[in-house]
Amino acid sequence: MRVIISDETKVRFRYPARAVGIVGAVLMIVSIFLPWSYGSGALDDVGFYGAPSPLQFAFVVLPVLILLLLAIPLVGKQRLGQWAKTVAWNTSAKTASLATLATVLIGLAAIAIELKGLVNIDVGGFTALVGALLAAVATPFLPDSPEPTLARVKSPTWLQILGIVLMMAGVLFAAAFALNQTDAGAFLTFVAFLVGVVLVLRQLGVMAWIGIAGANNNRVLVLAAFATAFAFPFTQNGSDANMSIASQVLIFAAAALGLNIVVGLVGLLDLGYIAFLGAGAFTAAILSESAFSTLDFHPPFIVVVLISGTVASLLGLLIGAPTLRVSGDYLAIVTLAFGEIFRITMNNLDGNDGPNLTNGSNGIPGIPDLEFLGFNFGDAHVIFGVDIGRFANYYWLMLLVIALIIVVFMNLNYSRIGRGWVAIREDELAAEAMGVNTFALKLLAFAGGAFLAGVAGAVKAHHDVSVTPDQYVFLESAFLLAAVVLGGMGTVVGVLIGATILKLLPEKLRFFSDYRLLLFGLLMVVMMQFRPEGIVADERRQMEFHDEDEELAEEIEEELISHHAHLNPERRGFDL
Amino acid sequence: MLEVKDMVVAYGRVNAVKGISFTVEEGQIVTLLGTNGAGKSTTLRAVSGLLKLVSGEIWFQGARLDGTPAHRVVELGIAQSPEGRRLFRQMTVEDNLKLGAYSRRDTAAIRSDMDRVYDLFPVLGSRRSEPAGLFSGGEQQMLAIGRAMMSRPKLLMLDEPSMGLSPIMTQTIMKTIRDLQADGVTILLVEQNAQAALSLADRGYVLEVGQIMFSDTGRNLLGDDRVKLTYLGAD
């Protein structure tokens, strides 16, 4: 749905449109000093005069951006100089206005629902709504800006590094802020705000600039990302509620990265992957010091991790060896069945028929915390004056595991084995004709992916305290697969984002839990329609979805040119 | 060098190749001619280990070849440029070539062989980091041949390299094949373009519905009435 406004209309209305847009932005800025709701139970208490809530303070970023984008060009083209074309002033203002309107609408809807009725919206809420509407109606009447050239502006290394650091700081702040929203409405409003900010930054060309800065300073980017993730527990002040979610996200992400090798790189559809996580968890539980452990063998955790991974990968070999010779669809069915067989077997290994390994459906509770080199993961401690709780310990452990997985994954991806895997995904017969031992490589991927899931499962057993068969149902396999597909098959960053979304949203939107599956179904349908390659696209995979897509070819070419121009001291070819 | 004896290959219960025998001598260009469904591509696939034989034998350099898995066949020195090119379309030219050299581990030599391919086909060299899927048909065929050469094969099997190409591009490809022969590579060529194939070939075999009807030297077959009638469109 796109309203087309003719160019003549845009030229004619450019001044009134700008004026109305500015009025709208000012109204929204004013609105945060007015109460949005009667009473204070909505969002994060937005019912006060002159005292904006944290959410309102964050929100005001968007109207201020709109104001700047609309007001700065008023100084005239001469004084803007090259910046007139470097930044997409008008188009970004339009994007920001639409995003702001969406944010305001969600916020007001949340107030109306939480306080039961539209009457609870106070003068500030209406001011914001009017302002957002004015801006959203007016800005589309501004003439379109040319494509921003910000990404092509040369910048010194220190500025690029500063940009990366600022972005990471922003990510950390946003993550901490979002997680601290206990109110579902406030969380949703903030997420809408975040999506808006990201879209505006993309429109401005900031994202492309950061992308190039990141490519130029790859190590800095990776280090900054890990430093950010490492710093996260310090923002939580010892609160376990969010750290528990965060550590669960990382366990889920580690498993998803394992599945990403199988599905994303080699293209094997595994619908029973959760069984490998379960195998690791049960192995670790049985070998743990739990009073309900069924074996009298309790090696140190480092050994347990290796055993768990090995058990999982042996299961992978067991299921893979007979089935990997057949083509994709059969594999999907066999793995689906295997996932169920695993769960039912765990349910039945209760000593009634056969040995007692798992205590049946009761599973193994009371798994003690990890002990590692004399350090107990259950102990809280204080670092730099900040309380670090039990879940933060597990969070850091999983961060380490994920870092290792990423290092292995990256090295594999660009190695001989990785090339063979991608070749199998693209054309198995051709790969075979080139001398790729397809069966062995597929089996290796299957066992390797299972090993990673087994390791994640071993940590999960201690993290969760108890392991029961009903944690490993088919739905979990589906969610893992969804995380990989949603985030972007074959990429690391994408899968991490996908895993975060799929694990975080249900935790934060508990009131929605009845409709969770419906929501994910819709999300997947929308994604497949509009961005089938996932949130982050694998460079090698993009063509698969947009084959013979002229626009994309041009886009790639442009990107190459801009990248080239950026590396090249002499700017040329893009002065309009 | 390559000897096929009474080979029968089947898809399910249908025999696609019904007991054919032919030989390829070292340094020769040998061509298999035939219409669609004659069993040419099936023959190549069987030699490269992608299909199993129902009966018969394949010998390569004095050793029994049939039953060897495909990746071992490549290591023994037989490369195939399959029908329809079957490039890895999303991979770059460079990665496609690296895959062609998958059976080798001598990195430095692979590098220099890659440069040789770029010398042979300059267009590939200048666009080496672009995905193969973005190339034209002729360029893709060059890449397919280049990729097959990357394993340093003793025997190179080309399946319809001229398919879908312009006459000029076909000439370029045929010249490349002759150059390869001059470099000492033995070539088994499957073609529908009989004129082009026979003018290159030392020996040609004519296949029809899974059987070899007759064979002769390339020159003689070019003048053969039966060949003229069926494959060269003469009256």
C-alpha cells in the first residue's frame, strides 16, 4: 500500500509540509512533559506533569530527530554544502514520522488496554497523537531525497571505531532498557521505538556507514560485540529475572548455531534437533552429583561436557548414517520421528521396562550448580561494586561457549570443508562430480552440529536444575529451526538475533502466551513474503531468493562501487 | 586409457544404456554422438561413479574403475563437466574453481592452475569475485570447463559444452578443447553438435537408444551418409 504523491504536488507543498512537520515534532516533544494517562498504572507510569518517565525520555529521541531533519535544511543549501546530498533529510524525516506514529499508537493502545478504556488517555497522550499525525501526514509531501551518500564519506579510523563503540553502547543500553520493562505495553512500545530508530538510521545511511566501518575494522567490531555482551550483567544490578532470560537465550542460541551448520551451511533439514540438546542435558544430569542421578559415576564438568557432546554426536551418527544417503524430504521425516522417539524413550527409561536411567517422566531434579576449578556457579559475588548472581555466571559461561562455536564456525565456513558443505547445499550431484565426498561431509556436519547441541545441553541441565523429557518436545525443534530461518540461514549474527527474538518475546509477552504460536506463524509468513533470506542475509545465499532480480544486481554493484570509493582516496563518479 | 566393456546402466528398471563398449586411447579426443535419450550423459555419469553399473566393466589405466565412489574417481584423474554446466551459482568464480580442485591439497599448484584458467578465459579472471550465476551462458561454459580442469585430470569428460551457445562461442569452446588436447589431456566429448565434435575427434561413436550403432574415425564419420542424414542435416 503506497500512496503516490506527484512530484509537482511535492514541490508545491514543500514549505507548508515542512512547517506542519516541525509543529508536529514540537508537539510530541512537549507531550512528554504532559501526562499521557490518568492514573499511573500504564506503561512505566506516564501520568505526571513535568516528569517524563524513562520510556518517554527514550521516545523523545524520534521527535527530536524529526525536528532536526526538518529544521537543519532551513539554513539553506549553500551552507549545508556537501551535506545536502550526504544525508537523506526528507526521506528520513518521513520514515521517522511514520515510525513515531506507530510507536505512539502502540503506546496509547497499551494505556487504553491496561487501564481499561480510551478515557484514560490524558492530554499528553492526545498531544503526542496529534503531533505524530501531523508529522506523518505532512512529511510525505516533502520532495524525495536522493539516495544518501553518507556511507561514501571518507572518515578517519578513530571516527569509525568511535562509531562502532557508540553503536554497541546503544545496543547495550537498548537491551538493558527493553529487558527492564516489566510492563508488556511498555516493552512493546519500546520495541516499536527501537524498530523505528533502526529504520531511520538505515534510511540516513548510518547503517551502511557502520557496516563499512565494521568491515574496515573487523577485529574491533568483534571485540566490541563481545565486550558489549560481556558487560550486560553489569546493567542488571544483581537482578536474576532478566539474567535468567539472558542465559536461556544464550543456551538456545548455542543450539541454534549448531543447527545452523546442518541447515544453513549443508542444507539438511533436521526437524528433531532438540533431541541432541536433550541427549546432552540427560547425559550431564545422569553424570551430575544430583541425588536422583541413576549412575554412580560423577566426573568433573569438563569431562561431562565432552561426554555429553560425544553422546549427542553418536546419536547423530546413528540417525545420520542410514538416512543421509536419501534426499532431503526423507531426512526431514526421519529426524522428526527421531525427535519423538528420543522423548518417548527418555520417558520410558524408568526401570519398569529396561534400565532406569532417567526416572521416566519425573526426570532428574536437584542437579547441583557447576563447580569449575573450585568456583561454584551458584555463588553470587560482587564485581566492581555490582552484584553478579547465579544466572550471570551461566550467562558468561555460555558466552564463552558461543565465542568458541563462532570461531569454529567461521574457520569452517571459509575452509575446504565449508566449501564442500556449501557445494552440497547448492548442487549435491555437481559437488559429488567435483570429488566432494558428500556422504562423509554430511555425516560430519550432522555429528558436529549434534556435538554443539550436546554441549549446550550439558550446561542447560545445570542451569535449569532439573531435566525432564517434556522439555524436549517437537515444538522446541520447530522454534530452533524458526530462529535459524528468521535470523538468516548460514549467518552467525542473524541466527543470534533470531534466537534472541524467539526466546525473548515469549518471556516478555506472557499475557500473549495463548496466541504465541499464532504470532510466530504470522511472523514467519510475513518474513517469507517480504524477506525470505532472513533478517541478516548470507552473501552467498541472497541470490537464491532473488535470482535474476535486476534491482538486487544493481544494489550489489552500487555497494561495490561505494565500498571501492570508500577505500579509494579520490572520490569520483557520484557528484550529481 | 579408458575401456568400457558391455556396460549396462539402468534408472530403476529401465535400462538407459544397454551393453555398450568403447575405448579412449591416451591423448585422443573421442566423441559420443546421439540424439536425446541415446544414453550419452548416462554413460558419462556411470564412468564418473555417479551411477552404478548393472553389469559390465570399466577399466581406467589398467585398473578396474566401476564400483569406485565418485570422489575417488576424481582423485584417480577423471574430471567431468556435467550436462547443463551445473555451476555453483551463488559461489564466486574463484570458489567454483577451488571446488574443481577439491580433490587436491597442493595449495600453491592450485593457485597457479587457477591463474592458467584465468589466462585461458580472461573474462573469468577479471570477474573472479562475482557469483557464477550472474554470468552469460558462454561464460558459464568456460567456467564449467575451467572448473573441471582444476582437478588436473588425465581424462576430461565434457557433456555438451556447446549447448545453448552462439556459433562464435561454440568455436571458442572447441578451440579450447583442441588446446587442452595439445596439453596432453585426453578428452571424452559428448555432443549434439556433430559437425563441431567430429571435426575435432580422433574417433566417434554413434549411440542410439542405449546402444552403439557404429563407430569410426572422426573424419570418416563426417563423410558417412548415415551420420550426414541423421546428425548433420544434409539431404
